Amino acid sequence: MSAGPLVEGFGLQGIDNQSAVDSSQEASHTAASANQRQRQQQREATGVPKHAAPHHQSGLPNAHVLCSQISLPGSRYGSLNQDYVATHELHEPGYLRRHPQPQCYMTVVLDGHGMLGEFAAQEAGEAILKSLKDSQLRHKQLADMAGQEAEGMIRAAFQAGHLAALRVFDTAPRTYDFPKGSSAEERYALGVHPPTGDKAYTSAQTGSRMLEFGTTATLAIVQGTALAVANVGDSLACLGSGISVRHFGWDPAERARVEAACGDSVLISQDDGYLVVKEGRLRGFQLAMTRALGHRLLSQYGVSSTPSISMHKLQPEHICLIVATDGVWEVLGPVAAVKLVCDALAEGQTAEEATRQLAAEAVRLADGPTRAQGAADNTTVSLFVFVEL
């Protein structure tokens, strides 16, 4: 739901711990050997030929990728989980038999914030995937697209997600329990914020809270050795180092963009990089990021729904892609996260088990003795393990 301290490997700071890098590379090589052995054993057991089309059953070998995902509520917000994750294979087996090509895998990870943020995350995530399923990816491979074509397709998908998140405002429930399952849970009734006339939720204890919500979004598309990554906010992706941009006020480019667009109506907190509204009906509002989907009002104060997009070519040394919410990145850097996954794979664990272990370790570290009890944020991971590159 909210951003923590800057994690090395993303955005402003690079990875400068060479021993950690070396350790991660060693684990990657061990995991690669284990993957090859597991893949051969699975193929022999199931009779799958080397270049067969992917199976949809979890755990069976795909042509290129093993996929897994998990979402944990953490301990900070009771049972409320505002994260959303979904992973899809674009082509049916029959299509791949008629048109031999690598399967196209897509995953989205979103982290909603504000009241109704969980609905914004789900609606936006579903809309992004639907837009891509209906796009030129249906008949054109990712590697064959020019950069501008792929970026235009992805921007259109994020715009669809942004509009879907905004529509949640129009269907807001009349009553809303927030934050669900926590000691601070209250029942709110939908009404009007007296000073501004905007929609608001009101409770007897807290009073009126203007209805303003949004969500991060991170997308990864993998087809063969082609990888596209796009994001807004602080849900991030890594291959071993960070390959997506954390959008917040400490990033020089983001700060310059916001200040150019909004002038003195906003400021960037020196303490945590939060965007703080200084003027107008949202005066006093704070947001941990400078880009997100779904913000009806904060979009007027520099919060952009335009994603950062990068294209990559996967290499044999790439063992896995991790896409996760800040519940992971608040406590683990990209090198540590990849090493944890590689170690699990090297020990013979499945992709599902490695995913579960990564998320559980993030929650454990957040709730550890050096941090406040109940500090673990919603924690969501989507994992791609590359078994044939």
C-alpha cells in the first residue's frame, strides 16, 4: 500500500555489493543445472517432446517458462489485501500447433492504495490484460515489433487500466468497512465531503474522508527471449538487478516533471520522497509515488498514469524474472530476492514453492525484531522461471 525506503538496485541506486552479486551468480548457475535436471525428468515422466507446445497445468514444463504467483495480506492492514496479480498465456495449444512460435506470457502486479484501492487494482489489472489479449500480440510476435509499436501497445493497455480504475469511483458501494479485519476497522457510509462537495466516506469515529484512490501497476511480457517491462509506481521487476523505475519524488527526473507541471502547488518531502499537495481542495494529501493509475483528483497535481517502458533480450544466465509489490522491496533488494529464488530452485523446490518462500520471507523480515510488529505490507510476487532460453 505504501512505499518504504529506497532499495538498492532500483531507480537511483545501483547494485554496489559485488560479493552479493557473485553469490547471486553462483546460485544462478546452480539453479540452472537444477532446472535442466528437473526439466528433463519432467519431460521423461510426461512424455513431452523437447519443442512441444506449452501445457497449462501448473508445474509441467512449458516451452520456455514456468510461472507462479502468490499474494499475502501481511500484517499491517488486518485481512485487507489491496494487491492484485494475474498471469496469462496468450495462445491456446491448438494455435501454437498451427503457428509454431514461443508462447507469449503476460503478468500484471498491482498494489492499490486509498479506500477502494483493492477494486481499482483488480479492475485495472484485468483491463490491462484484456487490452493486450486483443492487441497485435494475437498475430505478431513481441520480438518482431518495432520499439514504437510495442510501446504504443503497452501505453494503450495502461490507459485502459487507468480508465477502468477511474470507473470504480462511479460504482462506489454505499457502505465500506476499512481497513477490513484490523483493529482500526470502521464502517463508513458514502456521502459528500462538506468543504468540497466531492464524494467521501464518513464514519462516526474518523469523520469524512474524501474518496481518492489509485494503484501501482507493473507488467511483464515474455515471448521467447523477448521481454517487455512497464510500470507506474513502486511495484517493480528484476532479473538480478532492477529493470523498472520506482516513481517517487527522490528520482530527479520525476521531481523535475512534477515541479514543471505543478509549480508551487505541490512539494516533494525531503524525508521520504512523498508528493505533498500544498494548495486547493486536496491540500495536505500525500502520496508515496508520482505515477499511478486511477487518481481522479491527484492527476491534477502531477500524478501521471503514463508508464515507464523498457525492452530486453533474455540471456542464458537469466534464471528468473521477479515482479513484486513493495511488500518485497521494502525489505529485500533485487540481488537478495533473486538469490533466494535461485537457492530454492537449486534445492529442488518448484517454482510455486520458491514463490511462496520469497513472499513469506519478505513478511517475516518486515515483522522481524528490528521492525514494528504488524509492519508487513500486502506482499505479492509473480515469478517466471526460464527453463529454455
